[in-house]
Amino acid sequence: MRYLAPKTVEEATTLLAEHPGAKVFAGATDVIPQLKAGRPEPEALVDLKKISQLVSVSDEGGHWSIGAAAATAKLTGNKALAAEFPGLVEAAGLIGSDQVQSRATLGGNLCNASPAADSVPAMIANGMRAVIAGPGGTRTAAVEDIPTGPGSTQLAAGEFIVSFELDHVPARTGDAYLRLIPRTEMDIAVVGAGARITLDDAGNVAAATIAIGAVAPTARRVPAAEAALVGNPINDQTLAAVAEAASAACNPIDDKRGTIAYRRQVAGVLARRAVVAAAERAAARTNGGN
Amino acid sequence: MSRTHVTCTINGDEVEFLCEDDTTLLDALRDEVGLTGSKEGCGTGDCGACSVILDGALTCACLVFAPEVDGGTVVTVEGIADGNQLHPLQQTFLEGAALQCGVCTPGFLVAAKALLDENPHPTETEVRYALAGNLCRCTGYDKIIRAVLAAADYNGSEG
């Protein structure tokens, strides 16, 4: 296996064209354990962290741009980002230990394509877009369309994510991500739920995005839960509809972390709680982002 | 295939070594550089026994490819004392017997140093969260947490 470290996006796409057996990586927190577990070594590993664009976090041009290979510690350490998107930043900060936070990335969390990836429901809830470089040039895709199943993505050969675009929040908007693990730290989600809520002046829900993780082959939106909220107040009745819709949207597996029935039940509970947390933040934010 | 030449700063000294491209930083430190303080517990980033500070950030050396650190700066457990003067954490771990078998200890020392560098007077809760990535199967953690808090007090007495 060869280690290659391009300095620019163009250099990386050229290297990937020259080495069809190569794979890209960022923090290596999944890649190295997978190689140790016996996955075949690629011909070459292309390190994306040496490309400055891939590791920058910026607020320019009317939206946030988060490098796909920026360490999650860089997100949790960014006060402006954390104030505007507390749910997203908390989700990113839940991934692994401090040791892992200095290496883990949103691009890696998404492209490793674990159904339980913590950042993904929060990225989907916030409508984030992936800017993808490849042999055919650059394209943009919604984060929710990137994973296609456990360990697989829609990225074509030679493609990699450069950055994520994140629009500033409107006024009266808040996000939240909650996960269930049987301990306090250092575990993989049994269920995760992300929500983003915008309230109107009367306190009713003007817009809602809800996404659940670890309960289906990929993280997924719950349109029925969103529809139950829009135009209505947050109350016992609408929250019960959210929980029911989230449970119904699950297609989970039985494994050592949880049974199908348990995951279904918890998905409803967490979706409801995430909506409440996001709505509280929405009510507290009278002004939008920059 | 020829081996890759890596130049970096380890514990303040410029160091050069040769390695295969798929060698981890942990294996390079132990086998090529001869610094065996960093331990391999799990080899998959779960236990923290190989904790090092890479370019200012705490990380697991087992999750880093050695060629990545070319031009970088690494601090290992061998680099935290000041000559013969133990780091306050090393002193309080000794005084508090905050170890039994000792395999996890280098990782705890480096992770705790990274914490105290950032936050010289953490609460017990902050210490426990900061050290969540370090596993100890002997002590039950209590003595380790107390030793870190004692070292933080030591920071205070030094002003």
C-alpha cells in the first residue's frame, strides 16, 4: 500500500485517476481498524487532510463551508458554529473520545456509511449539501442522498467530498440531536434522532426536518413526522404523532446493541424529545444567522 | 518497494526514520524510533494506551499512519518530564499509586497532560469526560482521577 498526500483538490483527482485502486481517507479512525480487521489493503491510500480547503471551516459567501476532512474538534471549538447549530456540533462532538475527536471528520463519518453515524441525522436535519470533486468536475448532492446502504455511498470512482455547505439559519429556528447509548461516553448509537424546527410568530411550527439513525440501512428523513408538525403547535397530540411516525419509519435490525422492538420504541421517544429540544432553541433565537 | 523516509520532531528532538507506508505511528515510535512508552492495548483507537500529542492535539498513535507525521511534532510519555524532574502528573500518579499493571498509565499521563495544558483546573466531571478515551482494567479509575486532580492543585500552587 502506498501513502499519497496531495496538496490540492486537482492533485487529488489526478492521483485517483492514476491509481484506480486507491481509496481516500481523512482521520483514518475507521480505515485503520478496518484494515486491522482484515479488509483488503487498497493499492494506495490518499490522505485528504493535507489539502487546506478540505480542513477549513469558514463562514463566507452567505453560508458555512465545512471541510470534509476538518477534525470534529475544530467544529466543537468553533463558538459561532456551535451557537448557530448546537445540534449539529453536539452530534459531531459525540463521536468517540477526545483522542478520536482530533481525527474524526464529517466526511469520514458520512462516507464510512455506518447506519449509526452520529453526525448524519444532524446534517440531514440541517439540509447540508456535499460538494463533490471527481474526474467529471465538481457537483453538489444532498447529504441524505449520499449513503446508499451500510458501507456504501453514491460516490462514483475517483470522487470524494470536498466540503459541506450549510445555509445560515433563519430566525426562530433551532436544531438538536439526541442518541441512546447504554453508557455515557464512547459507544455507538442504538438509535439517534436529529430535528430542526422553525417556528412562526404565533409559535406554531413553520418548518420541520426530522431524521433518524441506526434504525435502517441508512439514516432517513421522517416526512410523516414533519407533516404532523407543520402548521401546528408543539403539544402532546402533535408530539405523539411525531413519535408514532418515527417508530413506523424504522426498519431496524436485531443486534447486540438493541432489538428491533426496542429500537422502534426508542426512535419514537428520541424523535419526540429532539423536536422539543429543537423547538426550545427555536423559541429562544429571535434573530437568524449572519 | 523502498521504505518511506519520515522526518519529524519527537519530544523536542528532530528524528528521522524509515517505515512502510502502512506502518502506524505507534509501531514506528516503538519499533523504528525505540520509544516504547506508548503501549498498544487495542490497536483500534478504543483504549487510549497509545495516546500522544500530535501537532498539539491528543490522538491515538495507533490511528495515525506514520508517513502522515512527516514535518509534524509528536509528544510521547517520554517527553513530558523536564529532564530528571517528573511532570506533576507523574509525581501524583506515583504518590497516589494510581496504577496497578501500568499498561494504560502512559496513555493516561499523556491524555491528562493534554487536559491540564488546556484546562489547568478541571472539575472531577471534566476529568472523567476528558479521560473517557482511556481504559484501565485494574484500578477502577478512582485513584487515577484523584491523581489528576492532585496534579491540577499542584499547578495552582506553582501559580
